[in-house]
Amino acid sequence: MAARRVLKAVLVDLSGTLHIEDSAVPGSQEALKRLRNAPVAIRFVTNTTKESKRDLLERLKTLEFDIAEDEIFTSLTAARNLLEQKQVRPLLLVDDNALQDFRGIPTNDPSAVVVGLAPEHFNYQMMNKAFRLILDGAPLIAIHKARYYKRKDGLALGPGPFVTGLEYATDTKATVVGKPETTFFLEALSGTGCKPEETVMIGDDCRDDVGGAQNAGMLGILVKTGKYRAADEDKINPAPYLTCESFPQAVDHILQHLL
């Protein structure tokens, strides 16, 4: 690692890394303050589709995290960007709280299917409507394909199983816009002036956070909070650059060894 360039940027996952629902990971607020004193650009990257960017920011402020709106890059933003590029009208299978981030996008007579985390909409009628649209040629866009995520009451199914079901039924492949896609990480870095090889990603998802970041040319630090399960670090190749207990320990390592 000594041959790597000096670290210039840090990407930080949110849910499971800095907080779990309305509870902060212990020590994370203070650790973020310490990281801000370092000469690095910081961006917060999330696959969450349970709430809009504005609601997410309010949650983080309530938890006393010092984070600005323009520092957050979400998979909802990436999905909206793709919809505008393709000029399609989506059937939005997302949580009602996330619809705000698609305001202004026409949804009448849908010509595309967008799937996020939408527990209230994952019923037979809606899934069958999506199935028929895709059979008729509508592209399937997955905001992300996470297998599961962490809630206070335990692990819960993510949108991945539902996207995969639609792929199987329609014999098609979804376009994924969130983590672990390389384009997502590159978009998150845009405006920082930093390159992937000058960046480290911190997250609790071995595949989407760490694996995706490392495939994009970054270092990946896996934290044992949120959705982490024992031996997750063995599920990707190459293995994470580092596995540590939580975000504060990840920050300690960056400050002591990467700057």
C-alpha cells in the first residue's frame, strides 16, 4: 500500500455505518469531526430508498451529524439522473417517502419499471403490473439489489430478491444504478477533483460498499456494524483492505496510516 497515492477522499456509507434507523453508531459523530480536520474530501453515499434525501438529512441532523446536503449522493439521485437521460416514464416501486426525489418526472402511462425498497408495494398486483410492462419492452431499473439490510428488530429483505424475481420471470437483466456499480462511485466523486485510487470507502456491506468500491479502484474498509455478519470479509475477492469494529476505528486507521 506504500506505493499508493496520498489519500484525498473518503466515501462513507450511512445506514449501518453511521446510524441504524434513529440511533447513531456509538462514537460516530465525534469520529466524523476528527475526520473533517484531515485534508480529505468527504462524501456520504447511500443506497437507501426508504426516504428522500431531505428526510435523510433531517434524520442525520437530529442525530447531530455535521453533514451538508451537497455532500450526500444517493442511489435515488442516480436513478433520477438515468430516467432523465433515457426520457422514460417510470412505474415507481419505491417507498412513498422517497417519491419526493422524483418530483417532476412524468409517471403517466409508464414506459419503464424502477424498483427500490418498497415493502408496502411488493404485492402480487403491483409486481404483476411491473412484470407485464417489462414483457412489453419496458426497461427494468434497479435502484440497487441489496439482499438485505439492518433494522432495529433485525435483518430485513432488501429490494434485490424482488428485482431478481422480475429478472427471472421476464428473462431480462436489470440496469442497476446504486452501489456496487462503478458508475455510482465515480458519480459520487465528481466535483471533488479526486480519483478512485486516491479514495477509501467505509461501509457495512461487504459486496455493495467494499467490493464495489474496490472494483472501482478504491480501498475498502468493512465495519462490523449494521448488516455485517461474521465472515462477511471472506465473501469478496480481493478481500477488504481492512475490517474493523466500527466507523470510529476506521477513522483512527485513516488518520494514523493513510495520511
